[in-house]
Amino acid sequence: MSRLHRYPTPDPQPIDDGSDERPSKSARKRAAHAAQALGERLIGLREADLVKLPLPEELLDAVRAARRIKAHGGLARQKQYIGKLMRDLDTVAIEAALEDLR
């Protein structure tokens, strides 16, 4: 026979309006995939076009390293790393500069 504990229930927490919540996991994954796709576009650029873009030196080095990698797994990891670096950048400015190159 089970016993029911009759403790007073705590007051309910105030309902949060969601204004200070972080993005959902799906939204974060979409942003990460978008950043990685933009990084793949950077890998395909010519060197002369690449240096015209407003990119930090660390990202430029990662893109140049990705061009030298021939192994499929290594290239996939490098693309993920490029995407990680791009998550902290203003990708709108980079995309605008890419459109200006076309």
C-alpha cells in the first residue's frame, strides 16, 4: 500500500515571457550549418578574392589549411572548425562582400 505525502506545494514560479531565453537547439544547429556552408564557399574562392573579404587572420589560415587537406575526414573536421570560427563573426558582412565579388 502506498502512502501519499501531504506536503504543501510550493508557490508556482512566475511565467517567463521568453525574452531572455537562448535560442533553441534546432536554431543553434541551423546557424552552425549556415556558418559551415558559408565557410565552404570561402574555401572555393580564389586567393585574390579571399584576401578582399573582411576576415580575421585565424579564419584565413583555417581556409588556406582546408585547401591543402585531401583526406575526406580531415577536410570535414576542418570545415566544422571553420564553421565554429564563423559563429563568432558578423556573417552578414561577409555574405555582402561575397555578393560584391560576383
